[in-house]
Amino acid sequence: MNDTLKATLLQSHSGQSLIAFLLLISLCSCASSYTNHYFPVKSREQRASSFGFSIAPPSGIGWYEKLNDNSLYYLKKIQTNDYSIYTKATEIHLDRSELETDKFLKYVKNDKKLNTSSGDFRNVSFRYTLDKKLSPLCIRYVQNYEDHGIKNLKDEDFVRVQKNGLVCMHPETPENGVDMFYVESVKQSQDHQDRTYKDEGEFFLSSLKFHPVSG
């Protein structure tokens, strides 16, 4: 990864407050000013980590990137007030005791578990599949839920969120890996099926490549 984005992404969990915040930004007039904290994506080349993996920005236009708390984000600037999409890639480090398939799956499920005690997150579902094309320890997952905690929406309105992710450990050095995903958020009162940018998020996930680790 270049000097601007750094070579290493360190572990940083994805707090659901970020999802709500990004959608809140997209629902208000300050959406364009928020992208000032990002840099326009000008290169489609792979962003390489010294830990043996690389990723590419999402496909399509209007994407901005930034490094925040050592995680790499991409945010799409969209001319709408009812939909948002962003992606994130974070390096993860696990103990050897967690590198068995069952324990790795348990780690992923626990890491993605939502706190539903407040009632803000409802109708939560989590589906996963083992995907060994890149690594013996690689899980693809889809998480859906309703977010009723965003304050600037009309009464009875809420946000539907879908999070598509991939958690993979390096095939040669399985203690190190990457957690990457894209999140789509849409107001329940809007039908946004014909304006989704899911394909661009899927491109981001499919760009993951592992490389030999030198030294």
C-alpha cells in the first residue's frame, strides 16, 4: 500500500454506529462536504499490504477512499437521500487456538453479532458459507437487519441494512488475515431495488488476492 494509505491495516471492529452515521450523512445536505475527509479514487491498482494480501477499490465512479484508525474505507458519493453504500477492509490477527474451522466460524459469528438489547436492531439474520478458493480459513457471510435507531427519520420509518462480507486468513501465515465487507443501507419507505450498487461492492470483495510473505 502506498505512503498515503500505508502498508498495514490493523484490526478495528466495524461498530454499527458507523453504519448509522454514514447513512445519516447521506440523508442530509452535508453529504458532499463529508467526502472532503476522503480522497477521490484515482487509481484502480491493487492496494498491497506487507502482510501478504491486496485489494482493489470498488468498481464504478464516485468512490472516495481514506485510512481511518488503520482501516481502509471506500465511500460512494450518490445523488440520492435514501441509500448509501460503503466498504471497509481491516487486517486481523488471531491466536493459533482459533485457527480450527469450528473455532474460526465461532470467532466470525461472535465478531459480527449485534447488540439487540436496545431494540434499535431488529429482525437480524446471519448466513455464512465456507469459501476455500482463496484459503482453507475463509468465510463469506451476509447479515441483514433493520436499524430503528436513526433519529432524523419520520415516525415508523427505519433503515434496512445488508452487510456482505468476507473474512479470510492467509493460506501461508494463517494467524494474519483480512476482514472486508460492503454495507448497503436504504430507508424502509423507499424502493431502491433498481438503484443498487451491489455489483460494485461485489467487485471489491472479489478483488482480494493473497501473495507470498517475504521474510
